[in-house]
Amino acid sequence: MDYRISSREYLARARRRLDDGTPDSLFYAAFELRCGIESRMSEYLEVWDHISNKKKKGWRIAELGRNVEEHFKTGNKIVRWAIIDKETGKLVVCVYYTPVTSRLRNAGEKLGNYLHSMKKFRKKVDPFWANFRDELEQIYSQLAVANKGTLLGPPLLKTGAGEVDMKLDLPPSADPENLFNKTLNKGKEIQVKVSYHAHLPKALEGKAHVWEIAS
């Protein structure tokens, strides 16, 4: 089986390691989570032509975070980008950008502490193991949210073109034409609404990829 390197693949392997239930598996989960955090920010940067290759090739979490924020300027906010039918006022489609938050970045940097040999033997009953697992589960949940968005960064207005540049990260089963083109008839007047949120809507929390589309 290939060792795939998307953030979602790192996340999935971390879940399997956490579910193993053994002390040693926690260290492997920590590695996968740290890589998943790095990978998600790299995925945000990689697809944009205006971002330099030097900034795309960074690997330090703090550096990647600075580069993402320099170009997107959304902080820790989730971006909801919605298209509204101007005539009916109804939602046509909307997609989300889910950032790697500063809290998640800080947690990812601290995971490096677990990627070295232990300096002290700890028995299985030592509270260290339960605390370690709790920490990893929290990081897993945060990284899972960062991977839910279908936007690889907020849409950007092309200078002088009157067009929006949008980078989508859809699951293999998704049909981009069905997501956008088939819901937008030629000549239809639309309105774009952009909003910023601290959390995803409750109805979308259980989904692996999040968007909303008119039925």
C-alpha cells in the first residue's frame, strides 16, 4: 500500500494509531498529526500562483503559518463564501475555507517534544499516557476541522479582471460541474456573500468535506 502524503491521509493514519490503544502507537500518532498540520498549510500555499516557491517549500510550522496569514489574512476565522440567487434570495451554493488555527499550529510545534527518545521510563499505569492520549485526541479533532473545508484559501479577486480566483479541494467522488455550473444558469443575477465564523455550522460538523448546495 502506498504511503500517501495529503493532510487527510496523515489524519487517517493518526486515527488508526490512536485506535490501536497501545502506548507506542501514541508516538506514531503524534508524528502523523504533526505531518498532517504541516501538509495542510502546504496544500493551502501550493495551489496559488502568486505565492513564491520559496514560501511553498517551507516545513517549519511557524513559518508556514506566517506565510499563510500573510497571503490570506483571515486569522483563525472560517470563511463561508456563498452564492445567492438575487431574484429569489435563496442560497445557490456555498463553500468553506477552514484554517489551521494558531492554537493548532502551537500544538503541532509542541508535538516535536514527543519525537525524541524518552528520558524516563513510565509504567502503563502512569497518568502520563492518559494525558498524552487526551492531548493527541484534541489535536486530532482540530486538524479534522482544518481538513473539512473545500476551499484551499479564501477566493481572491483578480486585479483588473473582475473575476474571482477560487481553489477547490473536493473529494474524488465530487463533480465540480454539479457543485457550481449546473446550479448557475446563464444570465442569472447572483450575489456573493462572504462571512467569517469561529466555528462550522452544527449541521456540517459530522461531514468530511463541507459545502452547501441547493437541492
